[in-house]
Amino acid sequence: MLTMRERFMHVSGALLDERSNLAVVLADIGYGYFADAGVVARHPGRVLNVGIRQQLLVGFAAGLAMEGLRPIVHTYAPFLVERPFEQVKLDFGHQGLGAVFVSVGASYDAAAAGRTHQAPEDVALMSTLPGWRVHVPGHPDEVEAILRSTAAGTGLDYIRLAESVNPEAVPDGSGLTPIRRGSTRAVTVIAVGPSLGPVLEATADLDATVLYTSTVRPFDADGLRMFLAAPAVVLVEPYLAGTSSAEVSAALKDSPHRLPALGVARREHRHYGSRWEHDRAHGLDAAGIRGSVADFLASAARGR
Amino acid sequence: MPPSLRTYEGLPALMTLMTGDEKHGRASESTLDVLWVLYDRVLTVDPHAPDDPDRDRFLLSKGHGPMAYYAVLAAKGFIPLEALPTFGRYDSMLGQHPDRSLIAGVELSSGSLGHGLPIAVGVAAALDLKGRAGPRVFCLVGDAELDEGSNYEAMALAGRLQLGRLTVCVIDNRSATHGWPGGIDERFRLEGWSAATVDGRDHDAIVAALSAPHPDRPRVVVAEVERKG
């Protein structure tokens, strides 16, 4: 199976064949693939490499959008969201332009590369900007569906590619989709993107409703209200913990509820190694999620 | 609008209608002549067809002190005269930095420095990609604005892409804190640009510099004006 990133590149090349208004904009990273795959040769001028210039990557893409092109802007998450954040805010949102931003290096996918190549804050940052739809696919098939849909659109879309994938794709994860239904007393666990696999493993023998989404902005507030049984929600996001807590709270503002939020801790985690080791350190592997959910249920039972 | 206000000589009167941003008065005055020359003698733009795909694109990156810009746009029919006294008010179309969504004919919402040139490079590249022969792309920046590193990213790429439809006008009122040893024009030449330095108050010289052909490389025109206070 292709990785999410390989699928993104493969589909992007096909989309350039299909849609003359698309342009892929890169800052070195990823250019070699498009060249080796013959995409550059097929579309000279529509795979644009600005060099290692990430502010320009975004500003230049905005100029393309100003003239009616739909740029697909791609690089590592820290260099796509964090370094040029003011360009993202002003050159696109404030100018009223659209684009598809696609990042790799989700959270600590580049664990061995260290903190400079990690951006678990990306979704939180993008969520502060109006108008952006934020997609966190959990499977390469979802990447293709999201990419095709957003490429055909006109708005602002951020797609966050990850190394971790779920065993199966969820056909339409744009809203909250029930994967498993519990009883009327069940805790509701919201799994975002690649966290679905460990969430299902962690809750396999629990009375839990598991909801899945691959699109966290806009957040599916109606879906949460529709599927919620008991007033207990566990939010599991594969990036900064609590990124969507305010969205869940706003959705349930009229319902007293409890909400622990699992995700990447807000601390300088000075370790290399692998993403699995970092999952374990942040309590985002199945065992860690299981422990957090069990603790929450025990605490909730004592508080009843 | 009285015909006398549609002239260069009428611009100071139009500018006095806009109050509340006096701290940027000098910045606004520094751009006045280049802006007038652009709209009066260089740009192919029409206030009645602000989205004409064959128009020249003008991106004001130096968004501080836009009173001169608004005065020129009013004189040329892009902004109604009545809007000028509303400058800076809650419901006004005219803020202390321009907003492209509020004024037809304004290509760029600017204010934060260092954004216009990278976008202009993208606009020029897009027009090349689309094979649209006519439109030229002009971008106005300040010498102090060039302190922003994003400009160097854009300057380098524009030279490599040989964006012949792109012209950058630098208003040089020597306000860059650490100056430009060797000259601003030389910095651009190193990146493959055509370059000229002119008296930023000499209209004929500005026209000549902005109109000189540069088919295979971008061009910078450094317009020197009085030193900022």
C-alpha cells in the first residue's frame, strides 16, 4: 500500500493531467518525486519549485491564486504552517484567495529528526484562521478522496498527511461517522484521523461509542449532538492535546458533560527514536488511550 | 469632482481630506510622484473595468500611509471623492492600510511589509504560465521594507525565472535603519535584474525608467526622494 504522501503525489500528478487550473508549488521538498514521475516533464510550469524559501512558497502561491490558478502547496508541516504563518494568514485569508495546503511530517513522524521537524501545533494554528477547512485523513484512500474534492473547490483547505494509517478507510469522514455504537450509557470517543486504529483497539471491550472524522474544521457539532448518548466524551487527536476541545464544548454548551482531551503534550519532548515511541510517550498508543479512558470512566463513576 | 482635482496639482488638496494617520504623512508623500506617474502615464488600467484580464497589475506593497495612493485613485476615478473624508472610520472603504476587498481596482491588501513582492512574483509567473502577453506587473516597495527577508526570497526567484513582465519600484527615502551599502539597485542586479535609479520627483525620468524594455529579466527602478525625517 502506498503511504499517504506517496498517494498524494500520485494523485496530484493525475490531477494536473485532468485540471488545467492546478499548479503544485514546492520548496524543494517533494520536487524530486514529481520530476522522477514525469509530472514535471508533462506539465512544465505547473510544478513550481521556489527553492528553500518558505515565505515565498506561500506568497508566490498566493500570486498564482490571484490570477485564477488553484495552487497545491506542499512541504513539511513546520515549514508550511509555522514559519510562514503570517503569509498564510494575510496572503490567502486576508486577500480572499483559495488554495490547497498539504503537509507531511505530522506531529512527530520525523521523530529521529528532532523538534525542528515536528509541528504537533499545526492544526491548532490553522484553526485560529477563519475560513480554513482542516483535513486529517486516516488512510491513503481518504487522502485521494479529500485531495480530489478540494482540488475541485475554491476555498482554503489544509490536508495533514501522516505516516500512521488506520487498517481501513472510512468512505466519508467529513463529518462525525459512527464506527462503533455503544449503549445509551456509553462513553463517546472521538477519534481523529490516524488515531482511529488505536482507539478501536483501546476500547474494544468497553461500552463505548466511537465516532470518527477526517475533517476537524469545521467541526461537526450537529453530528456530535446527534450521536452522543451519555454526557461523557473523550477526544483523541494525533496532534496538540485539546486542539478541538473548544469545538466540542461549544457543540455541547447546553449539555453538562465531561471532556478529557488526549493528544500530544505541550512540552519540549527532547527524544528522537520513532513515532511509535513518541505515541507511547504521549499516551497515544492503544495502551495509553486505554489507560486514559479507563481512568476517566473510573473518575466519572466516583463523581456520579 | 472638479477637473482641477483630477490633476497632479490637485493631489495635495485630496490628501488633506484624509486625516488621522499623520504619523505616516511623510511615507505617503514619498510615494506621491511615482504613484501619479504610474496611474497617469504608465499603467493600462480602467476604473470602469477594474477586473479586465488584460489590465496591468499594480501591487502597492508599501501599504503604510496610503493617502497618496487613495488621492491618486480618486483623481483617476477608482474612488469616489466623498469617500476620502471617511478615511479610517469604521464603515469606510479607506483604511490606514488598503483592503482589496473594499476598493475595486486595488490589487493587494497590504500593510504588513514584505508581502507584496512575493505575491507579485507569483502573479507575474501565473501570467507567463497562462501565456497572457499583454499585462505587466508593477510592485511598489519602500527601501526600509526591503529589510524584510521575504523580499530577498522573491528577488532571487524572479531573477531566475526571468520575469520580464515584472517591474519593482523602490521608493528610497533612506529610511532603512542600516542602509544599503553598494546601493539598492546593485542588490537587484546581482540577482539578474535590470536596474535603474532615478530622481523620484522627476516625472519624465520616472516614466522613462518604468517604460524601458526588459523582455528577459525583471526590472527595478529605485526612485530616490527626500530623506525621511
